Amino acid sequence: MTLNSDINILGGLPDLNLIKHFMTDSIESLNSRGGHRSYTAIKTDKSVHRFEKAITDTLLTFKNIKLKPIITHIVSAESISKDCLFLFFLNASNNNELLNYLNESVYFPALYSGRVSIKTTEVLACLTDLKQTEPELHKWSDSTLKVTASKYLTLLKKFHFMDGSVNKTITHTYLNDKMFVLFVYWLLTVEQKPNILESPWLNYSFSEKRFFLERVLQKKFSKYYNLNFNGDKLTIEPRISYQNIYDELTKS
């Protein structure tokens, strides 16, 4: 597992609009037009550089380039909206192995078991166990693990999956039709298995597998993708290009 401290950095990000700035420009270019105070209230250049690297590596790196036009279009049309942040969460989870690990080990088990909250101590226990098997975590101090546990829950709050300050509660997440179709398109960029129903990424649909299947089979979505389901195996092929799917979904 490749591990880094991006969760800590992004969990402390005070200005989500930096994501939009760094989608189209570098920090050097932005600074040449007035310095970092012209586009963010963050006080020091050093802090802005830290955030730029974490944003670029975790949020704005695309392992499959097909995804980039979808995110580009939603940022252009909606800025950093809740729907936009959901797509960034998907992309970040694919880019950052530790984020995905914590989602699969802590967040989704709590969500799908119907729990209402997650405590920092649970995340810390997960990280402490992981440290026993991951050499890259051996150099992380106990205090760093505690910070990471806290910042992870804060990051989930930034993505609108949790609420509250000290005691954070799990929020109800339901994908509207637009975001459900975009999730399916994202799923097709990350899943290599021929049977979509075997994908571990189905957790990110925020619905149990049987409900995902019921929804994805609805006829109203047939204009967006072709699918084949034989009772056990599900395959899906997009009917619209990734370049055009967002515009197609948002046509008035």
C-alpha cells in the first residue's frame, strides 16, 4: 500500500475553492498575477504549496483520463457544489489508498450497518492495526496517527458525508438520477472485472448491492448505457461519451 499524509492536509483545507483554482492553473501562474492572497485567504505561501500538492495528487489526478471531462464540466457549471464534491470523493478514493482503506474499513461498515456516528477512536484503532502490517506507517508517530484519525472524519464532513463538530454523525446520502448515472460512468473507469456486481467499488453507490441493481436496471437510464444482466453477471457499456455525458444529463 502506498501511503501519504494527504488526508491530514485536505482535512485541514480551509478554502475548497482552491480545488477550482488548481484545476486550471499552477500556483506559480496564480502568484504571478498578484500573489496567493489574490485567490485565497490562507496566510502563507508554504501552506498554499502544501495544499496544492495534496489537491493535485489526490483530487486532480486521473488514473483514467475519461473521468477528467466529467469533473471539468461539473466544476465549470456548478463550482464546488455538493455533487461536485461527491465526484472528487470518488476520484480521491481511487487515488489515495489510505483514504479508500479507511472508507472500506471504518466508514462503509458503519454506514451500511445503520449506525449514526463514528468516533475518532475507531479510526485510530484501524490505523494502529494497519501500522502493524504496513512498513510505511512505522515511521508515523502515535500523535500523527491521532491527527490522521481526526482529519479523516473532518474530510468526510467536507464531502458532506458526516455532520457535527466534536461528535460527528453520519449523514444520509442519496444519489439523485444525475449523480447515479455519473457514478455508473465513474465505476466503469475504475472497475476491471467483467462482472460489475463483483466490484468492491459498489459501496460508493451509497446503496446496498440489491438496491443498486434494481436502480441500474430501470428503463429510464437505458438512454445513457447499454447493459446485460443474466441473473448473476452484469455488464454495462456507456452509450454517451464521457466528454458529453454531463451536458446530456443536465439538458433542460
